[in-house]
Amino acid sequence: MQRASALPRPLPRAIGDGEPVESTLLDLVRAVTEQTADDREVVATVLHLLRSGRVRLAGNFRGHRF
């Protein structure tokens, strides 16, 4: 039997497939940072995802507007 930490993680839903993806701000920034090293692009992408409603924040920033 495999330990829980050794089990594969489920694939994330594609952003834009119906309901918004719920994420913490930290997880969202980390995910975008994995795709680009340009800080301005990270900020622009995060703001776009939040303002377009494709991502909804959970955690400490839940309900905050950007």
C-alpha cells in the first residue's frame, strides 16, 4: 500500500472551464511564477485572472478586490 504522500496529485482543472478555480493568492502567484520569470508578467497575469473571475481567492484574501 502506498503512503498518502506518494500518491499522484490530481490534475488541476483548466482555467476557464466553467466555474472559477479557487486558490490562495500565494498558490496562484507560485503557479504563475513557474511559467515566467518576469515579475511584471506575473503581476499582470495574476491581476487578469482575478479581475476576469477565472480565479477566486480563498484564504486570507478571500473576498478582496484587486
